Amino acid sequence: MSRVCEICGKGNLFGNTVSHAKNRTRRTWRPNLLEVKTMVDGRLKTVKLCARCLKSDKLVKHV
């Protein structure tokens, strides 16, 4: 199960957590994905969207 928005393609970002002593450890930032039920070609389908796409209403119709 991938953590990618089906509209804009936003996915995980990788980087470092830097402590006060400048120690670096790897970390990830995950997108805020939500599963939304919507009508696609007359059928009910579950789609993964990031919160920004859902807020901007890029998906035409959700149930």
C-alpha cells in the first residue's frame, strides 16, 4: 500500500533530524493522506487524496 496522493502524486520526503549537538538521524515526512469515497465512471471508488487536494476540491464529487 503506497503512501502517494492519486491526484498530485505527493509522497514521502526524507531528511535529517538535527539535535542541538548536531547529531543527525534519518527521518521521513509523510503526506496527510485521506481515503475518500467518490463516483468514478458511475461507480463508487475509494481514492487516496492528500488534504490539500481534498480542500481545493480537485476531486469533482465525493460521497
